[in-house]
Amino acid sequence: MKSKALDKLGNFLMTRFRDRGIDHFDGLAGQHWQAHGLTSLQNDLATLTNEQRLIVRRAAIDTLDNAIHDLLFAIQENADFENDIQIAVDGVNVVNESDGLHGELFGTDGWKHRFSKHGELPSEP
């Protein structure tokens, strides 16, 4: 059974980091953003075919997922050795609640499946 602290951290990371990152990319690809600094990037994305944009989207999601995984792995590894960086949720050290924070992302019981509105990244378009 997953702890409430782990679920709260997972929900936070999926909605505030992963989903917002994916939504930002989707806004770029759809030329949604009005910021002057994003005009060139949005115009460049608009020159791609739909298939090419889907490939870039998959790469962006994979990059976000890899960054989250590596951050969680580093936190877990730090806890196993130096233990000078800790994450507490509602006063609970979440590293102690998991046998591997980075593994909490995956599977049907994982954070991506349970908390991200975008779910798991499909392996193929």
C-alpha cells in the first residue's frame, strides 16, 4: 500500500512539473503562446509536419520523464549515502516510504498512470 506522503509527492510532481511541461510544449506546437520570446520557436515548430511534431513531442515528454527519474534516483542515492538532502511531505521523509523513489513513476500503480493527465508515454506514435 502506498503512503499518503508518497501519493502527495507523486501527484505534485506529475501535475506541477510533468503535465505543465507537456502542456507548455503543446502550446508551443499549437502557436498558443503570445510571449515575444517564443514566437521564433513556435514558428519553427509550425514548419514541421504533424508526424515530425509528434516525434518532437515524444522526445520532449521522454526528456521530462528522464529528468524526473534522474532527480528521484539522485535523491534516493543521496539518502543511501550522504543523507544530507531529504524531502518531507507532511512531516514524512518520503525516501523512507519507498524502496526506490525513481520506481514510483512506472506501471499501472505508478505516478504517471495515476496522477498525470497525459499518462504513460506511448512507445510509438
